Amino acid sequence: MKITLNEIVQDTFTPDEITSIPKELLDQEFTLKQVNNIHEYIKNCENESQNFKIAGEERINDWEKGWSGDGVFYSDKKNINNLPYYFKNNTHIRVGRKIFEDISGFSEVYLLRALQAVIFNAHMAKFNANSIIEYGCGTGSNITFLKSLYTNYSFYGADWAQSACKKLLENKIVDQSRSIRVDYFDSSTFMSPKENNVIFTNASLEQTGSRYQKFMNFLFKSQSVVGGIHIEPIRDLLSLDTDLNIQSFKYAEKRGYLTDFFSFMRDSSAIDILEAKDYGIGSKYISGYQVIAWKKHE
């Protein structure tokens, strides 16, 4: 079936939230095929993902190689250029309780952009900041999108892979003073811009598993950090009332993604949580775009 993004997200976002999504995204048309046999689909996902790599610091060489070129998809199309290659390889999307085979491709990217637009629109006015830094920015594709929405903000990109930091400059995502190497596993690399900033992570903090606390506490203590937005596989935000969510939870657990992140954030006395929500958006193997937005406790 042919369907627009606007039609896809009617049950995902409120009417007010949908108004914050750029029209060119809402008008984007896809060709999708709904998967009706969920149990068979889940079984196939479990079989196919048995030998997938575990997240962690030992994978640094994989990311160095990936962001140097092999893991990047380039295109002459504005919205699907300079992307992590896994977007091209993804064959399905999850929207709520439904699964669709993505015949036209890249539907996940447009769903993610819609989610980013909604979340940033909901919270940016609450922050006294004039800059945004994405940690674990990879190709810089998220920064490129956000720059189109927040033209008056300064943007910084940080990643643990030197190849990513180099590509940020080569592709003119940020200038040299704003491309920074930060390794979640090495506290000696932690830094934040001197100007007031909002921090952002998108499917990158997941790599830390249970070892995110030093980095997050650094952010909480940094005077220039006013708040943050995380779009990550935060499995303790999943409601385990569907087979799809149960499968997603087990997949994130098996891959070593974020452990008890919501509990850690909720229990911190340094911050106020503005939002903690699962929007039901995901890719073939995981509903991996849960959201936590927070602000320094005043």
C-alpha cells in the first residue's frame, strides 16, 4: 500500500504534535506491506539475531571503520544522505502494535525525523541555552536535520571514533572547534561546550550498557549543561503487554543496550524529568526509540 508519513503517525502523535513536523516530511510517501503473522515475524527476528554483536567499548574499531566510509550511506537526496548504513539495510518498521515491510525503503529515517521534530519542539523552549551538542553523533545526520529547525543555535558534534570527528569536518556539519572526541568509557575525554547547552543522544548511549553513570553524572555537574534529550532503546520504558515489546526488550538485553537507564534518571536528585515515554517507533528487530527529556534541578 502507498501511504504518507502523515497517515502513518496519526495514532503515534497528537494533532498538536503533528503540526510541529515539517510539511515536507509529512507529505513523504512510502510503499509498505503490513505483516499480519506477528508470532512468525518474532520467531524469524529471534532466529536471525542470534549471533549479532554485543554493544560495548571493545567495538571501537568497528565504529572507526564504519564511520570512515564503509558504514555510511550517501545519496543525492536531501533527507537520506550521509546516513548510518543500517538505515538502508533495515527492511521493516514498527509503528505502535503494527509491523510493516518497508518496500520503498528509508521509512525508519522519516519516522525518526518526525519524532525528533516533535520532541525538540516540545522541550527546547524550556531550556535557557543557545547551543546543542550531540554525543555519539556518528555521521552528523541528526545535526544536519536539527540545524534546519534551529537556525539560531550553535551545534557541536562529539563521537568516540576519530573517523566520525574527521567526517564532521569534511562534510561541513560543524567547524573544527565544534568537532570533539568524547568516549563514554573514558572520563578523561568528557567535555561540554562553555556556553549553555542542551545535550542530545540518539541510539549512541545504548552502547554503554550499564556503564553510563560516570558520563551522565559529568553532565549533571557541568555548569554549562542545562538539560538533555535522549532517544535511545530504553527498555525499562517498554510496557511488556505485547509480544512485540517483549521481543524488543529481550533483543535490547541480548545486545547489551542500556540497562535500568530510566530508573537511574528517575532517582537522580540533580535533574527533573520532563518526559519519559515510549512512542512505539522502531525498526525490524527493536522498538528502539524511547525518549527521556530532562532539565537540571533548580
